[in-house]
Amino acid sequence: MALVEAGTFLCGEKNEPVWLPSFYIDVFPVTNNDYARFVAATGHEPPQHWHRGKCPEAILDHPVVFVTWHDASAYAAWARKELPTAQQWEKAARGTRGDAYPWGNNATPAKCNSRESGIGSTTPVSRYHSGVSPYGVYDLCGNTWEWCSTRSEPGRYELKAGAWTSPFARATPAVFNDASTEMLDDDTGFRCAIPATAVEMLLDT
């Protein structure tokens, strides 16, 4: 996980200043391999694209998809983490200065897996080295939409990142998107976060 230190950052499409306490966020989205350990430990229903409940070897290092918000939350609880808020996610992606993208302000589709890549599927979570955020976090543009813990309205939660199915214009971290908690698709996954204070408490025990 990467530490995002406490402080103010420029948030949303209007770049409004928002203060957040420090937190940790996963460097990579949760992969199929990560999720397989969760399924094995808990008996949770595997994603529908896994053949006979087992993930194909070729995509073990790709982000898990076909997971609902409830699936993502269950994994986070099992891992003793939580889903990031939309603001935590955005700060991890944009840094403190209001950059449009994790890598800066230049619109460079080649730095992420969006529709323009022409790949037509998810990619390994560590593929786009030039697209990492100021905190060293990968895939905060493209590859898969990611569930957040921020509720937009009853029964719906925010999504961030854009996806391999999305045009690059939708992969901007400040862009708003949401979906029903029951939605699951081949372009939607998640990552986890945890408050820095919770990590400090664990270290003290």
C-alpha cells in the first residue's frame, strides 16, 4: 500500500480545496489472484468469468472484474481494509496540485488502458509504469472502473478510473460516475484503502 499524507488537495472538476487525513491505498487494483485467495478462504461466490470457479492462469495478474459493490466490500472487510472514499481515491490519483491525470496535465492515452488502446480487455495491473500517480499508485486511469465507499444516492455508489471499455475522456480522475450496488460487469473492479491511524494502531499492538 502507498501512504497518502494528510493535507489539502484540489478536488473535483472545479478544483475545490478539500482536506483529508492521511491514509494508505493499494498500489494496484485487487487482482484475480488476490480475489482467489479470498474466495478460497471464505467460500465467497467466484466471478462469473472464472471457468468452474477457477481463474484462468493468463489473467491472474489482471484486476478482478464482475464484482458488485457488495462483493468488493466483503473482500475489503476480509482483508481488514475498506473501500476508499471517492475523495481519497481522487487524491491518490491527482496529488495535491489538481493535476488532470496521475502523470500530470498532458492528455496521453498511451499511458493507460482506455478504449483508444485497442487492446479490448483488461491488462496486467503493473503494465503502465509511465501512468503512475505522484504516490506511485497504478491504474488510476483506465483498465477498470473501481468501486468507492461514497454513496451517491440510496443503492448507488461512486466509481472512479474509467476502463478499457471507456473513451479516454472518461478516464479523468475528477469525472463523476456511479452505479447500483448490484451492478457487475467485465470492466468494473476495485482497490482497498485504510486510514493511517488504523495502521498505527495495528503496529502498536
